[in-house]
Amino acid sequence: VQLVESGGGLVQPGGSLRLSCAASGFAFSSYVMKWYRQAPEKERELVASISLGGQTNYAASVKGRFTISRDNAKNALFLQMNSLKPEDTAVYYCKAGSTWNLYWGQGTQVTVSS
């Protein structure tokens, strides 16, 4: 089982990034997928989630700026992040969850700074 995030980096405030999470080794389409983030000295927090049927939910802090999506044919999860703010700086993780299993990726760093 693997979840591999990519797409992080350094971006100026107001900029955009698109994170990807490539999944393998499990039935991706049968899992609820989520993005979390963890800033230095803070607890990991839920950013966005997408159900098997494509229903999405967002943290209040990112609603209207971030969009979560999935491509079951490609076993991939995405997070489009627009209008980025310095407070979005964190390591971003994808998570796959089902009734029986829970998988985490290794994370990708997003830094928003001028």
C-alpha cells in the first residue's frame, strides 16, 4: 500500500498550488479520501474530504479557496489550492479510510511566503 503526495513547494501569498496523491495497493475507489495538514508546533487538522460518491467537505479556513477532487480511474486524489495565505503553510498529508483500514502518505511541504 502506498500513498505518495507531490506538488508542494514555495509560493507567494495569493498564489496557487495543486497537490496530488498517487495511490496504489488498495481499492482506491472504495475509500473515503481526505487531506490533512500540520503546521509547526500545531496539531494535524482536517482540510478537506471526498466521499466515494464525490461529496466534498471543507474546513472553514479553506472553504472557497481549496477544491478536493479524485480520479478513480487513475487512483489519484487532488487538492487545488488558490489564494494561498501564509497561514496555509504546513505539511499536507493524504489519508485513505475505510471501515477496516487507514492509510497515510508521507506528506508534502507547502510554504506560503513572500
